[in-house]
Amino acid sequence: MKTRRLLASIFVLSLVTLSLFFPSPARADGIIIPEPPICDPGPCPPFPVEQLSIRYHHVTVTIEDQVAVTHVDQVFYNPNDWQIEGTYMFPIPLDAAVSSFTLWVDGQPVEGKVLDAQQARQTYEEIVRGLRDPALLEYAGRGAVQARIFPIPPQGERRVELEYTQALAAENGLVRYVYPLSTEKFSVTPLENVSISVDVRSQAPIRAVYSPSHEVDISQDGDRHVTAGYEASNVLPDTDFALYYSTGEEQAFHLLTYRDPGDLTDPDGFFMLLLAPRPDAGSQTFPKDVLLVLDRSGSMDGEKFQQAQEALRYILRHLNPEDRFNIITFSTGVEYYASGLRPASEANEALPWVDRLSAQGSTDINRALLEAASMADRERPTYLIFLTDGLPTEGVVESQQILNNLSSGAPASLRLFAFGVGYDVDTFLLDSLAQEHHGASQYVLPGERLDESLSGFYAKISTPVLTNLSLDYGDMPVYDVYPNPLPDLFIGSQIIVVGRYRDGGPVTVTLTGDVNGEIETFRYDDQRFETESSRLSSTLSALPRLWATRKIGYLLNQIRLEGADQETIDQIVRLSVRYGIVTPYTSYLVTEVMPLGADEMDRIAEEEYNNMLEAPAAEVYGQEAVEKAVEQGAMSAADAASAPPAEASEQVRIVGSRTFVRVDGVWVDTGFDPGQMQTTRVAFLSDDYFALAQASPDLAAAFALGERVIALSDGAAYEVVASDASTEPVEIPATNTPVPDDDPDSPAPAPVSSTKPGQAPCLGGLLPLILLALVYRLASIYRGEIHI
């Protein structure tokens, strides 16, 4: 019996050791490194085991006065026919100083400890060397929580809950929270559901709230309470979740900048400005005029006209006391509620008039717009809300002529917001009206509620506090700034401005706007455009792709509204390749032979331009036209970077600000030009390989994609080749590992146990040398060389 147990122990430990040389870990935001099953009694199952799957991943965050408590809840599923044990590791956010944590598995406390960044890196590298799987390299600069996981039975589940506390630093009133969601991309199957809910409370008023990484829903309950949420299904998230919010009594003005440290071919920086009104701005709002222009032609009859009436009632009931209004309806002719603008105090008297409206007749858009423009007061901000479901069929029907007529008759104070209902609308006309008159266009698709869209929109613009905005960046050369022109600033809203800059350094930014007819200027001194990648770069690496998303959306809109030219197509192709944003002209991201150098991109742009010249003019109405207008409008006003389509996930990956495309099993940075660049070969898992990963977080994140990678850093191209390939010694660049925003010289957090008093902490990760030593010792015992 003793011999059998010794043999079994040797076999198990051998399998554990062998497991370090096969890719079998399941990774979520918590990482489980499975161990092989127990073989006594009975034969061992085949190995390596299948990876674990993640059923769901829910994160709940409460932040009170900059102290964040993060609760992670996830379920691991074992698809194998045998039970699995393993080591659980959770990468700690870069700027976190964990004060305490608790870890539970299926309701039972689990012993564990906190590893500082150096301990965690050693453990990560040991796992990478053993498993020949570089996925963990991305987290080499982070600490970790580590613990043992109870056995997961065959086809069974284990629920893991982790909670930790961290203090969030504020820089110029801007607070940043980061959650390491990107580890989910290593799950063997897409997550059925992932959600992050953040509840923020502050003693000081909360001004701007923004996520540079994900599209979040934001709800504000008073000045000091905000909730933000992200949720998705059937996805593999590949980006850490980041949320910024600002506090204070003044108007929010925050400048964030980023330079890609590895891109010497395009060294200019990227910037983002967050603007939000001061807390007391609501008490200083100024009067505005609202002109409601409603299509009541026969095609509007039925439910959508009833919803339009309900939206008008909502707006009338929510006018500010000093506002004025009028309602203009049009079909074959034009009808007014009043001959001129009426005070908000008369809004209730207009409700019966709205109730009596009916839909019939044709569509005279030109006359309705001109009549509305004639009522606009040049001395007051005027918001013209124009709603239609059809094409112009009465009077002037040529779209360009309608645009010319309104341009001649509308004052600069007029802002036009166009709502297209259904598919039978002229997208060229509606988008051009909004673009030329400093507004926006919105489309209400079949099945969507018109009253909810219109009333929700009005709630956002009901209280302007600053109009006719302009920004002066002093001597700093900036370009490609979006949006341009800047929209008005409203209570409860914020403006997100993105652009490029050259040089860098300190600067004074000046914001000018109209406040109740008076020009006011706001100076923001001591602003800085970084000359090197900032300490926030880990969370701002999505900024270049956000900028590229907006610029591509803008260029696509220009092509749709004004026609194409070779230079515009060239820009779209190059931006699409560099940032992995698929456009109608760049499906090559999943179909063309990669990588694409400058010559190939020129060829594609020229072919696309010639095809466009030969093709018939695209329709401006119909389902395809409306869906294109919606998509391109969303890109030009995006608050988060465009992601590659799900069907391209096996060929296209985003790593920070870089895009990689898989070519014959090699992940290639799209910034690599094979016609212009030579690569430095690095053997997989060699000392140089790990030294490069440690010196450059950008290279570490790129190497994490797989065993074969071509990545750029500081203008050099590194090619990871097979571990047995011949290579020359590599010159390792100076370490540029980012440091947290707090004191970089502060000591690492001491290990903290989540166990009850008296419990022993667990051992570290799976260490190949220790395991080999144990195997050797057991073998010696069995041979009688060591007596027990």
C-alpha cells in the first residue's frame, strides 16, 4: 500500500510538473491554474485538461469619498469528466494599494495572501515558462491576490467572490477607478454575461463622469451621487474597465493626454478635454426659445403621430420660466400655434391645441423651416426641433435648395435638431441641416418609441448654461479636433473633446462662451500636454482609438454628404489599418493578406476611390441609408472607441493603442511595414524575451497574444520566434514600467490574509523547481536512497 501511494504521489507530482508545459489554465478576472486529477485509485485521465469556462462575471463597486470597495462575483465551470483543483490568482490594478481583501468560494472562507508586484511577476513568469503560454505577461507589472481553490467536480461549478478596498488618488480634482477586466479575454468561451456597476458618492459635487474604455450608462441623483453601469452578453472583454469622475465647486475642466511611446512614425500626442458646468449653474440659466416643427402629413397618421403629440406635451410642461416657444406643423400647408413666440407661462394653454392636431396631406419641409427661422430672435439662443417621417413632396423638393434657403434665412443663434422617423426620410437633408446649423440629427427606427427619444433628448438640452463655445490652446499646435464646432453646454451634461497635438509642455487653455448674451472667458492655467507617455497611460491607451473613431466617422459623413476624394479615402484606409476600425472601404482587416505596408494601403485606397467613381450614386433614403447615417453619426460622436466586429476576433486583436492581425499564426502589429522595417528576432521564453517584457509594458502586453508575435517599441520591431530558433543577443531598452500615481517609492503592501485568526497562509504558485525537487525526493524514498 505504501509503495502504491508513493508511486501515485510520484505520478501526480510528475503530472503537475508536466502541466507546467501545456496550456491549460482558465483565465477570468480571477485566474485559475488547474492541477491534474488524483489517480489513486484508478487510471489517470488524459492530460492536459480542458480549460475552465466562465458562466458569468459581475462586479459591484461602491466609491465613497474616494475609497473604493470592489466586489467580484464569478462562476467557474469544469467541463471535464474529473474534478479539478487549482491556484486562483487575481491581478491587482496598477495604482491599487489594497488595504484588505476577503475571498470566498461557495460561501466558505479561503486562505490567501497578497503578492507585491515583484512577487507576482516572478510567479507569472514561472507559470508562463512552465505552461509555454504567455498570456499572463500582460500583468507582469501588477501585484496579485493568490489562494487555493477547492475541488471543482466534473461538470460542476465553483462560485468565487472577491472583495478588496483601495484608496483612489485625485489629480486636479479628477478621480480614476480601474478594474482589471481585460483578463476575461483569456476565458476558453465567451462569457454569457458580464456587468460592472459603480456607485459613486461624494461630499463635494460630482461634475464630469466618463469611461474612456467602455460605453457606460450614467445616472445622476443630485450633485453628489452618480451611478455608472456596463453590461454585455456573449463577449470576451479585452480591455480594463476605467472610470473617471471629477469633484469640486468649480466648472469641470480636465485635460488628459497620451503619447504612444512605441510609435516613432507618428510621434504626435492625443488629448481629451472633459467639460462640465459648475454645480450652481442651474440657478444662473438664461432664457432660450424653443421652436417645435412637426410633420403632420398623412404618413404620420397612427401611433407615431400620437407619440409625437405626447413628446410635444412633455416639452411644453418642462419649459423654463423665462423661455419662449411656438409650435409649427406642416403638411400640404403650414399651421402655427401662435403668430409669434409665446412665453412659457402660456404652455398649458397650448396643450389643447396639440390634442386637436391630426395627420393628413403632403410634406412641405421647405416652407415650414423658413417660417420657423423667421421667428428666431438673433439675440437669444434658439433651439429648432424638427421632426419628419418622409421626403419633401410639396413646394421646394430639392434637398440642396432647401438647405440653401434655410442658410440664407436662419440667424447664427439658431440650433437645429432633426429627428427622422422610420426609413422614408432624406438622410442627406436631415444630417446636412443639423451639421450646418450646429445641432445634431437623430433617427427613430421602426419599433422604437418616438416620444421617449424626443422627450429624452429635450431633457438633455432643456437648460443651456454656455453657448457659442470656443477653445484657445495658446501656443500649443493642435489639430483634428472633434467635435468641431463645439456644441452648447447644458446642465447635467458634459462635452468630451478629442484631438491631436505636437510638441507638448505647459500651456494656458482659454474657454470662451456666451452667458445670457454676455461673452465670458475662463482661463485654465498650468495645463500640460505631455511630452512623454504619462503615468495614466495604462488607462488612456484607448484615447488614440477614440480619436480615430471620431475622425473616421467625420470623414465618412463628409463623403456621404459632400462626395469622395482620393485624399479622404487615403486617410480612412490608413486610420482603419492603424487602429483596427473596420469601415466600408477596409474589410481587408479580415480578408486581405497582412501585414499591409504603405504601398498596399495606397493600392487599396485607389481601388476604393475608383470603384466609388464608377458606382451609381447611393440612395439618401431607405433602410440602408438610414442605418448608414445612424452608424456614421454614432462614430463621429462616439464616447468610446469602436471595437472590431465579433467575427474578426480570431484575426484582429486590440492591445492598448495598438492593433494586431494574425497572419499565418503570427500576431503582427499593423504599424509594422515589411517593406520598410527589419525585425529583431527574440526566442520564445528566452532570457531576452522576459527581459524585454519586463523593460516595456507595451511589449509585455503584445507578447501575451501568443508564441509568435511581431511588435513595435520605440521604433524597433521585435519578432518572437520559436524557442529553438537561432537568434542574436538582444539589446534591452531602459525599463519604462509605469508607476502608480501615488508615491513611486512607497513600499509594496504587506501580505494580508483573508483567513480566520490562527489559520496558516497558503503557499505560493506552482513552482517548477520545487515540484521537480519533490518528485526527485519521492523517487529517492521509493528507491531506498532516503529513509523515512
